[in-house]
Amino acid sequence: MVVRRRPQRGHRFTESPVLQLALQGWRSRMVGLLLMGAFLALVARGFYLQVINNDFLQQKGDSRYLRDIEISASRGKVIDRNGDLLAVSTPMKTIWAIPGDARTMTAPQKGQLAELLGISVRELDGKIATEKTFTFIKRQVSPETADRIAALKFPGVHQEREYRRFYPTGDMTAHIVGFTGVDDKGLEGVELAFQNSLLGRSGSRTVIRDRRGNIVEDVGATKPPQDGKDVRLALDSKIQYLAYSQLKEAIEKHSAKAGGAVVIDARNGEILALANWPTYNPNNREKLSGAQLRNRAITDTYEPGSVMKPFTAALALEKGKVRFDTIINCAPGKMSIGPATISDAHPHGALTVAQVIQKSSNVGTAKIALGFSPKEMWDLFDSVGFGQAPNLGFPGEVNGRLRPWKNWRPIEQATMSYGHGIAVSLIQMARAYTVFARDGELMPLSLVKIEDAPPHGTRVFSPQTARELRAMLEMAAGPEGTAPKARVPGYRVGGKTGTAYKIEGGVYARKYVASFVGIAPISEPRLVVAVMIDEPTAGGHFGGDVAGPVFSQIMGGALRTLGIAPDAPIQVAASDAEKGKL
């Protein structure tokens, strides 16, 4: 018998009892609540970031695309008293790169870029091999070269504007104007002393850049740059050239090591010229030595020698110890102080105080000096600015050397009276002589042109003492004095020579410093000129022979440049010239 089974009714897969899982109701509800809570937390976090505290994301986005591009300010010009340019900024370009993009340049492109910039391909590869996001390839590239580079569109290579300093007067004014570095900041001279005024303030603009550094658009406001202020110096370029050229000629003529010259307007203390040799070209400072960079007139000191003698005589006149015609016995041309002996270059007998200055007697000056206490002499030297910086605001100013009076021995007091045992800078000595030109007032000095009323000087001597000293200085520059070669045709001049040994290793060496400091016109003094020649080795070494003629040329040219009327009879000057005394 065949049994037929009824076909079983089929079941869906999901209805399989094996797959069915019995869950308690609260567990499913909890999972649902957790999912809903997580969703709400995400919504709340998004709301917080996007609405309440969106600065964070905005900052992150800006850091990737926004850039503040500096707009360079033009450095202020340096001009002379007449408006002639001494330093000016010219537009240049900086070539920089995003190294990651620049490395995609082909070999021919690298060669082309290197050739345009005047560098080797190896150097270029070294600059873009860095892992930094920014690198300079070359700074201060000419605009013409930069335009050619921009036209070739090298990948990852960009450029920005900057400035390069140019000095039209070159080595003639290098020591007073100074120079700037590649970042346009002053490193020497006026460029450093007036850095804050000249520099100006850079501007900026905010832009969006893509990952390759290309500017997509400007955003936000542009902050314009504020150019630096111009500085007008008291310097007169014509007088500066005269001082520079005459100084250079004298150093070459006498085979000297170095030298300096300073011209001061006695009316207000303006520095009309300041020249040094050796010098340098601030437009091309390659292979420079320290000697070329030194502004010797301000930063170097020397023992001045006999140019100090007028101050000793002036103190004696001021204190009433001597008169213009007081006799000083200088025979036999020597004088012993303890174990030391002071000598004159040429023996003299009895001399008046005026003749002591005219003939430059060491013995006569020492005898006058020993009539004072050490403190009296120290106070005099201090009152005319020795032992202290001239406060020009110029980098490298020195105080010189003036030892405390309590330590002076009689021999030291005697030698300091004629310029040994004391050290000064040329600018200090030039300033000190303003007391004779200004009727006893010591004038402050100024590098910049004085637009307002001239400053007041400091009273050191009486006007009568200053006038008597001017008469002595005129005698010293006369036919019977030590510096007839310092005279200027058509003008009455006065001054004093200085010849001193140099100190090397703490002892005096057979090397000399020749100097001359003088004023003119004597009838109404206007200028003070100081000249120093270091180590003359040919054609003499005395101040009257070496520095006197330089003074004559500079003073004569400066007086004529300023249009100062002659105060000496023309026929006298002509007669002297015929005798070959000028």
C-alpha cells in the first residue's frame, strides 16, 4: 500500500525558528536611544563649531590659503645740505620658490633660471632641495632680470618687490653716510645712526593663494606702507669732495698709512665735511678690510702733539698768570723734570707767551703748565671735550684718553701741555678749537643741517682770551711761525701744527702723526678745519710740512665755496705768492 504524504507547507527564511532571537524589549529601546543620542551629539558639535565657535575652523582654513604679503616701504633718502643725493633706494626684486613645486622644473629650465640669476645649477639645486615650504633663491635682482624670469613661468618660482640702497657719491662720503645690509637695515654711519627715521613701516595686503603659491584673489583691506623720512645732513658735497681729494693726494704724496679731515661751521657747529683715507665704495663692498671701514676721524685716537699748546696758553691768560707779552725763558732749549728731559726741536732763548705758541716751544709751554695745579689743567681739558665722546649719535664714537688728575706726576702734566700722554680723536680736536673761533664758547656739533636758531655754546674762556689766542694762532701760521704753508691767499688764517710720535706696544716708536688745526677768517671766524696724516714716510713728517698745505687747500676752497669775503689785502697775498711762501 502506498502512503502518500501531504506536502508540507513551506516557510520563509526570515520566519525560520532557528533564526529567530528572542530579545527583551528594553534592550532594543536602549540601542535606539544610544543611536539617537550619538546623532544629537554630532548635531550639537557641528552647531558649536559652525555657529558658536567657528573661529577655530576659520583659522585652520585661513592658515592653508590666506597669506599676508608684505609691501616694502622705501627707505628715506640721505641728502646733503643743498639737497644733493647721498643715499637713495632703488626698486629691486627678490626671487623665491616653493621647493616642492620648483623641483618639478626640467633640467633645461633649471639651467635657464640659473643663467639668468648668475648662479650655478648646483647652487640652485641646493636651494630647492630643502624640505621647507619657502626658500630664497636670490635677493636684490634687477627688475629687468625679474621680468624675464616672470615671463618664462618657471614652476614654483615667485618674486616680491624690495629695495636696494644706492650711494651716488660712492667712496667720497662712505664713512659718514655708511651703508645698509641686504635687509635694508643700516649697518654703519648715518644709515645706522638714523635707522629709526630712515626705515619707515612696511605695509601689507591679504590674499588667497593656491597650493602652488599663485595669488587667486585679494581679500580684506590693504595697509599702505609708510616710507621712511629723509635725513638732510649738514654736509656740503662740494666741500666734502675738496677735503676728500686733498686728503687722498697728501697721503699718496707722503706715502702715509692713513688720514682724516674735518670741516666745521663755527657759527652753529655743523659738520660740513668729514673725510677719511683709506675708504671704500659702499656700492661694492667685496673684499673689504677693517682698515677701510674705520671712520678714523671719529673712532680712532692719537696723541695730538703741539696742537694742544694753545689751550695751555689760554688757561694761563684766563687765570691771569701771564699776559700776551710775558717773557718765558726757554734757554737752552732743554728742561729737566726729575730724570726726564724736555727738549725743543730748535733751541730758543727768551720768548713771549705769543712767541711760545708761534715757535711751538715745548719748554716754554711746560713752564707755563707747571704753574697750575693738576686739577686746574684737568678741568680745562675736560671743559673743551677731551676724555668724553662728542655725542654726535654716530656709531663708534670714542672718549679718548684723559687720565684722572690725582694720578698725574709733574713730568706727565708737562708733557700733556704739549700733547703727549693724552689721546683725542680728530673730531674732538676740531670741536675744541671752536672755543677760539667762537670767542671762548665750545660749540656742540651736528651731523644734520640746523634749520632753526643755532644752539648755544658752553662758555670756557672770556672773549678777550679767545681774541688773544687767535692772534697767536695767526702768528703761528705766519712767515715766522711753524706753518707758513698753511696760509690761504686773500684770507687771514690761524692755526697750530702738531707732530707726535706714535705709541706701539706701550712705547713710542719712530713713527709720526702730523696734524694741523686752524680757523679762518681771523677777523670774523667762520670755519674750523682739522687735518691728520698718519705715518707720513716721504717728503717730511712735520705737521707744518705735511698737514699744513692740506689745510690751506681745504680752507681756501671752502671759504670760496661759501662765498666768504677775503679779509687780507690782495696785494699782500700776491707778494707772498711771488716769494714762493704760499
